[in-house]
Amino acid sequence: MITPVRRDWNPSELFSALTPAMFSAEPSAIRARWDKLWPDLYTEYDARHLKQELAARNLIATDEAAAFLSAWVIDEERHTNGFIRIIELVANGSEKHLRERLGARSHDFGPITDYLKDEFSLLVMIAFDEMCTCRAYAAEKPFYDALGNNTFHHWLREIIADEAVHSMNAVNVIRARYRDRIGQVGAILDSLIRACDNLRYSGTFVLDYFGTAYSKELLANSRLATMRNIVKPLPA
């Protein structure tokens, strides 16, 4: 059985030397930071709800996918904890208040039911989604530059690397267990991209393609990268 690649880092350790006093700013700047970081936080947090939905639908059929998702949800919790700490540092947030707000949000998986038909479709969607997120985070470097501390560059590198690993872990399960369905991947990705024009994000973790980073070019490039990774020649 293939096992997921894992990365080992800790946002609490990463941010241990920083304090909110180091990032004081005018109220308008604080609000702008909050507006930028809050969606990043809640979309990462929503991984737990997707995992619960998959369990409720009894969608996971293979040991490889189960291992991937168990590792993935731990990483997404790490990202959640990191974004909470960043909002505490730069946007006048408190962990208690943030977790209360996160817990009060609703989640509707109805709009993405077509992509929750089986494990294969799910894995294709996650492989693509994590590739999109990897590239969207890479586009956020100017925001973190403006905060004025190199620790945030380290943070950005870590989460980008995590998202890339998640995409490849999903790809590896597809290539190991669904070789006979690889020909269907392109149509699924095209359907996902078309759906982006009409879907409103409803707390599902996947398809959270709002904000300026998620351009048509980013989606198209992410499709190409995901396809390339899935259809590359299999080892002899």
C-alpha cells in the first residue's frame, strides 16, 4: 500500500518570537488584514467538515485514500492553527472569538454532490483543489511582504509546500488504484472549472475560488498541472 508523504513543522514554534505589538497599524489597515485572512482561515478550518461529510456518505473505499485523508485533515488543522495565530498577531483577533465564529458557520454540501459520487471523483477534485490553493497562496506574497517580518515568508513557504504535497498524495492514490479511470480526469476537471462560475462557497473546503488570486488563468494552469501529474507514464 502506498503511504502519504508527510511534512513536519509547527506554526506555534514558527511564530513563537512574534507579538501583536510588533504589527500595530491604523484601524483601516487592521480591517484590511482581517478581511484578507478570515476567508483563508475558515476555508482551511472547513476541511474537518468535508472529512465528516465523506464519513457520513461512506465514500472512502480504499485504505490508500483513508490514509491520505487522515494525514490531510491533520495538516489542514495545522493551517487553521497558524491562521488563527496570524490573525491574533496582525489583525487584533483572539483565538476564543475566532473559534466561536468558526463554530457558528453553516455548511451545505448539496452544491457539490456531483463531485461526491465516489472516491475517484473526490480524489480528482481534491488533487485539483489543492493545486489551485498552492498557486493562490503563492500569489499572496505581496500581502505577507507588507507585514514586514520574514517569519511570514517562512509560513507561506510551508503552507505552499503542504498544499503541493496534498495534491500529489491524492494523485498518487488515483494512479495506484484508478489507472483504468484516468481517461475520465480531464472531463471532471473541465466540469469543476465550469461549475466555478455558478457555485457559491458554502463551507465545503473545496471549490473556494473567490478572491482575485483565483483567476481563469490560475484555474487553467492548475488543470494542466494536475493532468500532467496524473497522466505521466507509470513506472515499469
